[in-house]
Amino acid sequence: MWKKKSYFVVSLSLLIACAVWSQMGAFLVHILFGVNIKANFFKFCFSLFKEGTVYYFAVITLLNIVIVHSVLNTIFKIAEQFLLSRKLIQKLSVAKNDEKTTLMNEKFKHVNNKILVVNTDEPLAFTVGFRHPFIVFSTGLLELLDVDELEAVVEHESFHQKYYHPLVIFILQLISQALWFVPLTKWCYKNYKIMSELLADEHAINKMGTELSISAALLKLIKYCCADNTAPVRVHFSNEAVNYRLMQLVDPHETIPLRADFTTIIVSIYALLILLGMTIVIV
């Protein structure tokens, strides 16, 4: 169930992005190279107003701001993520516990040497990396969990690593921030993060044959955070959809609705209809 819904959310976000970005690209080609492209929404907006009028310059300014903001925001976020990823990997390398990293990779060989253990008392478990994602555990986490709980967390994170969830989530985040005027893209981004966690929990339950181990691990991390006066969302392993995950663990067969609110749907449909409608008119 969650796999089909996650595919739908990703497809919807990519479809919206392709539709809008293709229009922006066509308009930029027209502006920069003088290529006459008929089916272009942004070019059509200019044609609705007489050249030299206040409204004409207002529309030009507004549309240019939207396009420039989207382009610059996308470039900035990609560059920022690249620098942050390099900085994080450097910090992880410095904090690496060689002995426990070797032991963990020998114990869980199916992860293909993709586990890194770092020295810190804070219990951490997360997957990082785009091209070659790997799993990060802290020594604090290894001390906190028992054998079965640790195995369940490994299965959970290995699912994120296998399906490149860090990369998919980043792409959806990029789309939601660049296309802020289509609220459905933000809904897709937020809900895919929830679905990816539910899918990873479901995978861990299937591998372990019971939901007890993953449930106990999640509850221990929440309890640790509360005792440390820190919100549960600060823990990477439990940082998304804690309530949804607990609901699924209590009753795996219960349907959990993840619906977009009415305003989000209406505003998004309205924005896309204007874009596509104007394109049809031009053709």
C-alpha cells in the first residue's frame, strides 16, 4: 500500500515540475536566443498587455521574479547541499570508530560494508549520501539497543539505503522550494518523508517477523530524547512521522490517511490549469 502511494507522490511531484520547468525553459530560450515558441505560458502573459503600459512592465517584472527566484533557488540549494554533504562526511570520518565499524559490517554483511559507526554518546541512526548512500550509527545507539532492536534498526536503515531515499527526498524538497506557488509539491515532499519511514518500518517488521523489535527501538529513542529535554524529532531514526509510525506499529493493518487539505488542492489545480489552459489557447 505505502509503496504504491509513494510512487504516486513522487510521480505527481515530478510531473508538476516537468510541466512548469519546461515552460520556464521555453520562455528563457525565447528571451535569450529569440526562438519563437508558440506554446509558452510566460510568453503568452506578455501578449495580454500592450507594450509600454504599466501593466505590461508589471507582468514582465512579476514573471521574471518568479523565474529568477526558481532558478537561483534551485542552484543555491544544490550548491548548499553539496557543501553540507562534504562537511558532514568529513566530520563523520574524523569521528569514525574503526573497530565497531568493522564489527558491524561483519555482523550485517548484507548491507555490503555500508555501515559507519561514529563516536558520540547521542543515539543516532540515519542514512546519508546520494550516489552511494551509507548508514551511520553512533556508539551511543549501540549501547542503548539490544541485539534484536539493533538488527531491526539496521533493516530499517538498509531500506533507506537500498532505495536511495536521501536522494529522492532531496529532489522533492528542491521541487517544493523552487515551485512554491504550487502547494501540492510541498505536500508531496512532506508526505513522501512520512511514507519512506513507514515503508522502512514495514520492511524491518517483515525481516524480523515481528513488530516488537522496531517498536522497542523507537520507544527507547523517544524516551531518551524526552529524558534529555529534547524533542523526539531531533533523533534521526525517529525524526519523521513519529505518530504515524507508532500507529502503524500498534496496528499494521489499519489504514492511515495522508490527504492534502482542500486549499492545497484547489490552489495547485488552479495554478496548473492557468498554465496549461493558456498553453492550449496559444496552440
